[in-house]
Amino acid sequence: MLILGIESATGRVGCAIGGHEGVRSSVQTTRDRHHAELLAPQIQAACSHAGVALQDLGAVAVDVGPGLYTGLRVGVTTAVTMAHALRVPMVAVSSLDLVAYPLRHTGRSIAVVIDARRGEVFHARYGCLPGGVQRLDGPEVGPPDHVVSQILATGDETLVVGDGAERYASMFEGLRGVELADPGFAHPSAESLVLLAHALALREEFVRPDEIQPLYLRRPDAQPHQTASSS
């Protein structure tokens, strides 16, 4: 089964195509707030590089967050629309899982920290399993010093990763048993999305398009003005 993965939860937006043989193509760009204009051309390019047509796809996978409101909404809306049009099932994966997965061989605890802006981060803690990772707690949203407190409370050797870890690096550097991951792992990747989605698809853990719900964890920055009703 060929799967199209769409990822847009952070400042990076991208897509990938793959199946049982692994990832066949991927396109990713880091251009904050330009997700809507980038995603459709990326999907076309990924299909061209993989040598497939949209009609060849057997499922659509999407990063459902947590993440930044606008980017997440663009990715989820695009994925749901495509799944409806192609009449294929969907697979939903957390952005935090996608950041943790490439570090599954570290042998340490993994703290994923994604920048949520407004002085907060989205975060979760993971343990390594043979061939994968297991979420131990989260997802949550809160100040980065809360993540520091959690790490210190566990006493585990911990690898901290994510664009939030980069932004608040000074808070994690110097902590005993704590190391910051390479910046190349800072964002969720469409490649990881396809790989994780394929494993879920083999177990038929599909979600109907109308069941997909973005995980925002908090209200968006911009809220419409509400007028008080008179009685």
C-alpha cells in the first residue's frame, strides 16, 4: 500500500510517499506561515519523484499535532480533502511521536519539546523500545521550566529534542544527564510519518476522514470578537 504523508505542525511543511519498501520520495520546506501555498506543489513534486499518480495511493496519513494553529489546520484540511476525493482511509499520528521516532535507538529517555510560542512548549516524554518508541506521558502544553522540572524529577539520562528545545536551549544545557539532540531532528518529518503510518496501516488502525481532529491543546492566538447578547 502506498501512503501519502502530510506534515505541517511546525514551521516546516512537507510530504512524503512510501510503503512496504520504505520512503520513495519526500519534499520538505522550512518557511514559516507559508504552508498553504507550499503544500499542493510539494504533493505534486513528491508524486512525480516517486513515479506515482494520486490514484495509486491507498491511504493518506497526517500529523494531527499538537502544533501551531494555522499550519496544522492547513495540513489536516488538505489531508482530509484528499482522502475524501480519493476514497481512501486515513492514519493519524502525533507530531511529538514523529520527532521522537528517529531517535528510537538512543537507549535513553527522550523529551520532545516543540515551540508553542507565547513562552510555552508542547511536550511529551518517551522511552525506547525495540524498533520504536513508547510515549510515557503527555502531550501537554506549558512553560519550558515545567519540562526541566519533569526531567529532573525522573533522574533519567535524557535526550531533549525539538525546535522548542533549541529555542530554550539555555534552560537544558548543563543539566546532569541531559543532552540536546542534533538540530537536524528538531522538526517532525514526513518520512517518519510515512513509516509510522505504514506500521499502523498493516494493523488496519485507520481513521475515517470525518473522525480526524487536530490536537491543538490550547485555543489559537487569534480569537474572533464576541458581542454580548442582550436579554
